Amino acid sequence: KHLFLGTVQDNVQDCLRKGRNNPVKGEKHPKAKLTTKQALEIKTSTENRRIIAEKFGITPSHVNNIRAGRTWKHI
């Protein structure tokens, strides 16, 4: 009963109207492995990415993504 036909634009407008366009960011995301404080530490650290990755239990590519601003963009 809650479904209806429409275009992509209709779907986007419906999403916005119902307030469903606010994605969870950072440590509030259910799959987050880091806190905001940890992500900031990674972003500003000059330590080797492998050492940082081991320290926080993440992959070296995750460290790269944080440092490059591809993830944790909001900090």
C-alpha cells in the first residue's frame, strides 16, 4: 500500500519530503570501526600507514582513504 509508480525524480522528492536523506556519518554509523578522535589522529599522523593500520585494526588502504579525504570527509 505504501508503494506507488513514479519517476526517479518523484522518488527523490518523496525521499526528501519524508526526511530520509540524512545518511549517518562517522562513529554513529553502525559499521564504524573508528571514533572521530581516532580518524582525526590518522588524518594528521605522519606515521607509516601500515603501523597506523595495525594500531587501529584497519587496513592500510583505509588509512589512505582517510588521509585523502575519501572517507571521514566531514572531519
